[in-house]
Amino acid sequence: MGKDKIRRFAAVKQFDNFIEPVIKEQCILKGKWKSEFFKNDNPIVLELGCGKGEYSVGLAKHYPNKNFIGVDIKGARMFIGAEQARDEEMKNVGFLRTKIDFIEDCFVENEVDEIWLTFSDPQPKKENKRLTSPIFINRYRGIL
């Protein structure tokens, strides 16, 4: 692991727009994203597998009346988007570091209004790991 990756991973954990729940435990913001994180009643849009978060930030700029949450397991990658959103004082975008497997531990039923899968890994040999597999689609239904 490169030095910069370690630095970015440590730095992003200090950002107000970055949430990292303990794996396999319910996220403290479950059911409270609008009231406690965004502090507004705008719709919530998830970008699953957000990587560096460029689309989450770009969408948040384009749609200021929606709240965006970039979700990925790679915290050092999300540093780029989280830093940009922090530096530009964007209040309608945040980042959540978790496995998509645990998405239901982070949101209650009907808390999410849209889900975007922009450029997720196609997992050609592991169908059940695809973010478009029936297993994941059923998880999304639980929070939409």
C-alpha cells in the first residue's frame, strides 16, 4: 500500500461528510440521514460503488435540491470526492464507507429515493457479487 493511500485513508476519516459505520453493526444514522446528516428533507440518492466520488459530487452540483451519498468500501478512493465536497462546502453530498452487503444496516425502509449504479465492477465470474444481481436488487427494495 502506497504512502499517499495510507495518508488519504486516515485523512478522510476526519471529514464531516464521511461516515464509516462499524461493519455488521447498524449505522447510527439509519433512519436519520435527512434530519441529522443533511439537516433537510430533500430526497436521498445513493451512488453505489462510487469509487472516487466524482459522480456523487457532480450530481450534487447539478441537483442542489437532492442529497447524494456515495457508497464504497474503499475509503482512500472516496477521499478525492469527499475532499472536493468539503473544500467547496457542499452540504448535499456525503460518503459512506461500507460493503453494499450491509446497505440495509444503514438505511430504513423508504429512506432512499433513488439508487445509481454508474460504473460498478461487472464481476463476470461471480454473478452473486454483481450489484445488479437478484440478491442485491432485493436489498435495494428494502430501502427504496
